[in-house]
Amino acid sequence: MPIYKKSGIKGSRNYKPLDNNVDYGTRQIDQMPIACCDPRSPYGGQFGERTLRACERVTSLCLSACKAIFVGDVSAGKSSLVNRFCHDVFDRNYNRTIGVDFEVEKFLVLAHAFNLQICDTAGYERFRCTSESYYRNANAVVVVFDLTNAESLRNAERWLDEALQLNRPEILRFLVGTKRDLLVSTPHNQIENEAKQMAREMKAEFWSVSAESGENVTKFFRRLTALSFDTTVQRLLGSNNPISHPSGNSLLNLYYLKEDRKIKKSKKCSFCRIN
């Protein structure tokens, strides 16, 4: 697969090839990306069957943007991670986030337009009330910690609990360790193993990334987007979930409801059909 990065033209969505080995990828997703850092991920490795059917049969899905909130301690690397993916930049002297920063990235998932809304929240205690006001109605929560700081890993569960208090229990969960490039081999393996164990307890998917080198950054965001797309379509098709029936999508849900009834009816025996 060719390796790409954004062109230098401001506001451009064009891409140009890179000569280095950092996988910047593209914003087009045709199959579910793998969880390369967590073989025991709680999430599947394929798009759902109903999602694939919907994408094949419906010309254009009217999906709302997926909201992903990034939480974690101060200086855990949240903003550096977001900026590496969205702007392909890394700044050691980046100013700390005050309140909340927003980014919106456009993707093409299974040939359908899909937007990822990124909410980069501040880790400061004095901005906690402001940040929490943006936690609501999230599709995914990304708990970011510093791989070189064990305390930031211990605080991960608290950050997740605060996000879950304002969202559905089935929200997508990720535990992401940053600054991977600063670790040496032995401590690196030890803290990653501890993080993987915590991720299993949190029912989250673990990732180890480096915003400075770009290692695993794009792979993580592509995985996050693909899983968010899959769960968004699944909720849209859920006939018993009232929050999955926005006005622009009611026809899609009605279409699949009729299809399912046809399939169930065709499976009935002749006696059942008569009655």
C-alpha cells in the first residue's frame, strides 16, 4: 500500500507520497483495520454483516459525525497525538490545552462519507467542569496516558469512569499509551503488559503510539473511525433503540425492517403461512 501525507497547500485534502517508513495511510477505509497492539481486543476484526449489507444496498448513508473524546492527565500527549494525525505535525513546545480543542476529519468508509469529531480535553483540574460538559453523547472515549509515567496509567480508570457517567455503557473504549519512542526495551515491555491488563479490566482496546515518530498513530485513528462507523450503522438499524432514528435515516431503518420481515416470512412452513 502506498504511503501518503497531506500536501503543503493550506486547506487542501490532497495527498503526496512519502519516502519514510511512517504509515500515514489515507482517509479511505475499505476493510476493518486490525488491532495491531492488542490481540485480545474486545472488538471484532470485521465489519458487521448488517453494516456491509447496508453499505452495499444504500446509495448514501446519512450518518451524523462520530464524537470521540480524548481524556487523560496533563502532559499525557493527547494534543500531540491529535495534531500528528490531523495536521502531520509534532511540536515539543506545544501549549497545553485550555478547556477543549476540536478537530473534524473526513473519511470514506466502505464508500460512504463519515466524519470523526475529535474533542481534545484539558487535563487540568481547574478546567474539569468545562471539559466534562463536552463528554455527553460521545461515540468513543480515548483514555490517553504517558508510557514513561506510571501514575498517568494508574489514573486511567478514573478518567474512564468520569466519561462513562455521562454516556451509554456500550461506548467504544480505548486505552492509548503515548511517547513510545522514549522507552527502552525492558521497562517498555513491563509497562505495556500492565497497560494491557488494565485495558482488559476496563473492557477497552489497548494501543501504544508515538506522536513524535508517528508510529501506530494513523493505524489507531483508522481503527477508531472504522469501529465507530460500524457501531453507528448498527445503532441506526436497531429498530428498538429510539436514539437511532434521526429523521434523515428513518427510511433506511424502514427498508431493513421490511427486509427482515420478508426473510422471516419466507422461512415459515406452509401451515404457518396459511394461518
